[in-house]
Amino acid sequence: MESYSGLARAIHWAVAVLVLAMIPAGLVMVQDGLPRPVQNGLFIFHKNVGVVVLLLMLVRLGVRRLRPPPDLPAHLPGWQRRAAAASHAGLYGLAILVPVAGYVRVRAGGFPVEWLDTLGVPALVPRSDALAQAAQTTHYVAALTFAALIGLHVLAAFYHGVLRRDGVFGRIWPPVGRAGAERAASGPPGDGGAPS
Ligand code: HEM
Ligand code: HEM
């Protein structure tokens, strides 16, 4: 069975690790009573890494256009194909909407995104409290929806990778190096895809 390209796999797992750190960081940093240095550190991490997630997702969409994902295994029922297509579209949409809304909330509110400032990238939205407020609400609602969809996505990955072992997980694993499916396709007959 074919797998995702090496670059698509690497970006998928980099984004997974970063987003799974961003969500708790975001939820913790808005709590009252945190020590100031901890809160500042979390905000700096959250804002700066969030913009990196956005850029990685844009690269990933570009890679996807150049090399579309392989077909799903033929035995998968239609409802699972439709569920996969819908949830992946939702994940792409939210992985872009959430950081964009965060960026607008911060920039329209007049706050820095440190690494962009260091590079001299100007704010791409005007300073506006109304805009910052709308973006804050959007960021909040979209981030919680995103977290719920990631939960479903991870459950689906567990179902395919651990319960069914139907080859779907191997399409996107490992993050670097050749995928098992590619090894199996190119290895000598009968080696079961073992590294040579
Ligand atoms: C521990 C966390 C995660 C696991 C175990 C996981 C697992 C997987 C697996 C097995 C696939 C392949 C599905 C297929 O063959 O079509 C996949 C695809 C995908 N994953 Fe994840 N994932 C995780 C986190 C995330 C996160 C945080 C995002 C957020 C953006 C994400 C977005 C996607 C997308 C958009 C696809 C479809 C790729 C495409 O068709 O271009 N994943 N994931
Ligand atoms: C994938 C990327 C991101 C995820 C998953 C994420 C998730 C979250 C979550 C769960 C919260 C806590 C809920 C809330 O109070 O709104 C939060 C808050 C926040 N995020 Fe993000 N975020 C991301 C990207 C960004 C970016 C790129 C920025 C800014 C450059 C940003 C700025 C903020 C700010 C300022 C808050 C505090 C909200 C407030 O003003 O009360 N986020 N984020």
C-alpha cells in the first residue's frame, strides 16, 4: 500500500507534537494567579510557535497539491472514506483558522509576535479593539472545536493502527525515513518489508 510522501509525514508529526503542546499551553496561560514569568513564558511560546504551525500547514497544503495523498485501502467502507475526508478537511481548516485568529487577536490588540518583530515583519492587520475582540472569540471557539476534532482523529488513528491494523496508520508513519509500505514495495520478495 502506498504512503504519504516523506515531507508530508514529517510535517504531519511536527504539527501534531506542536499542536498537542499549544492547546494545554493556551488553556493554562489564561488562568488567573499564575506566576508572572511562567505566564509570560507560556504566552511567548504559544504565540511564536503558533505562527510556525500556521506556516507549516501552508507548506503542507502546497506539498499536498504537488503530491496528492495516496488512495485509501480498497477494503475501507464508504462511510469511513467520507468521515476521513470530512475530518481531514476540518483539521486543515481549523489548523489554519485557529492560528490566523490568534495572530489577528494579538496584532489588532497591539501586542508583539517576537520572532516576526525581530525579522522586521510588520503587523498585517490594523490596531483595533473591536477586531481583537472578535478574533479572540473566534480563536477560543475554533480552538476548542479543533481540540475535539483532534480527539476524534486520534481515536480513529488508534482504531486503525491498534485495533484493525489495516495499514492506514503505516501510511503516515514513521515521521522520517522510508515508510513501511514503501520498504515492502521495494524490498526483495518475501522479506515482509524488513529493513535491509
Ligand atoms: C497523536 C496525534 C495524531 C495521530 C495519532 C494522527 C494520525 C494520523 C493518521 C494515521 C493519518 C493517516 C490517515 C490516512 O491514511 O488518510 C493522519 C492524517 C492526517 N492528520 Fe493526523 N494524527 C495526529 C495528530 C494530528 C493533528 C494535531 C492534526 C492537525 C492538523 C492532524 C491532521 C491530519 C490531517 C489533515 C491528515 C490528512 C492528511 C492528508 O490527507 O493530507 N493530525 N493522521
Ligand atoms: C495551532 C495553533 C493554536 C492553537 C491550537 C491555539 C489554542 C489556544 C487555546 C486552546 C487557547 C485557550 C483558550 C482561550 O482562552 O482562547 C488559546 C489562547 C490564546 N491564544 Fe492560541 N492557539 C494557537 C495559535 C495561536 C497564535 C498563532 C497566537 C498569536 C500569535 C495565539 C494567541 C493566543 C492568545 C493571545 C490567547 C489568549 C486569549 C485571550 O486573549 O484570552 N494562539 N489558544
